[in-house]
Amino acid sequence: MKIQDSIAIVTGGASGLGEATVRNIVRNGGMAAILDLGEAKGNRLAEELGENAIFIKTDVTSDEDVQNAINVTLQQLGPFNTVINCAGIGLAEKTVSKNKAHDYDHFKKVIQVNLIGTFNVIRLAAEKLVTFSANEEGERGVIINTASVAAFDGQIGQAAYSASKGGVVGMTLPIARDLAKNGIRVVTIAPGLIETPLFGSLSEKAKAALEQQVPFPSRLGRPSEYAQLTQSIIENVMLNGETIRLDGAIRMSPK
């Protein structure tokens, strides 16, 4: 599938990795539905990109919200063939800290958004994808998920986050196998240290210390590099059922 033929649903599409992905798709001639809770950023991005982008306020954990977003995408852009899941939240909290147990609701919230929210979008989007016409390769669509190197190298305080991203990695292959007969591919990206708004509050000294942990190139990754990888996945039909680390060869230390 060529990126210029993409009609994409991008969750978390108003900022960070999702925004870079939306911009890349539209810049290359495709269309994108920006799904996000951030109305101001989402509307501003859609307005900037013009008629090939729309914004739909969406909570990925809500059946009703996701179904509405899918319906609006179909009405305004047409049958989509690309789903990119970038929506997610982070958390740093130890299992026990100062003799107090990890907050149970905090743990459940991270799992609900990062793992269950991702699956909610996959299942409802796939329900539509299987009904669309296939291209000459027999392909109906591609689903790209976002995990993290924390799925493999979780640091101190990342029990909830690592569990949520490990779940995304773990369901990649079985979902790819589920949907293979329908010509739908499923691939996950596991980014390392990427310079998103999450790092915006760090001092230059703290940022430099993080960059030194990356073997090569010794810097934070760029959202545009994530977007570039999504394009490679979209366009290479043999990429399926795999998790790809995008991390400059980093292996995270305990802290």
C-alpha cells in the first residue's frame, strides 16, 4: 500500500508521535482522522492541514467514542485502510514507596488507556476493515500500535507502564494471525527515548544525561523518525506480526 493511498485513523494524533504521523501522511498525499482528547490542539492541527485532515474528540477507552470516530471518518474521508494507535499515558510509581502500596486505581488507569484502549480501537476498526475491498496484494489494511522499550527494559517505578506496553507487544502476533485471512496486517513499534512533549520540562543537563544512554545516535529520537517508520510499515506488505524497536540500540538501566 502506498502512503498516498492511506486514509488513516490516528489516535493520540494531536501531539507528539501521533501529530508527526498525521503530518507525514497528509504531506505525502494521504488523509488522516485525528483522534484525541485535546480539542484545541486537534482542531488547530486539522485546520492547518486542510481538507485532508479532520479532528474527532475521542476517548479510546469508550466504545461509543471510538465507534463515533470510525463512523465520522467513513462519512467524511471514506473507507479507511490504516489505523495507527499512539494514544497513551505514562506513570512513575513504585510497587511500594515509603511503606505505601502502589495506588491500585493508578495501575488500572494506565492499563485501561494504553492496553485496553488500544485493543478497543483495533477491534472496532477491524470490524469495518474486513468488509472493505482488498487491493491487488489482497491487503485490506494495516494496524500499527505503539508500545515502548519499557515493555522489555522496564525501569524502577514502571510496573504499570511496562505491563501496559508489554500487553501491546504480546497481542501483536495473535491479532495479526486473527486478521491474516482478511488481508489486514498488524505491526507494533517500540520507541525508546523520543523527544515528545513529555521531555519538554527537562533541563538541558537532564536531557544530555538521557542522550548519553543511547549508543548511536547519542540523542533523543525525533517524532519524525517514528512517522518515517510508520510509512515504511504501511508501504512494505511483508511487515506483519512483529514488534520493531526504534531506540538507537538503547537497553534501559534499572533507573
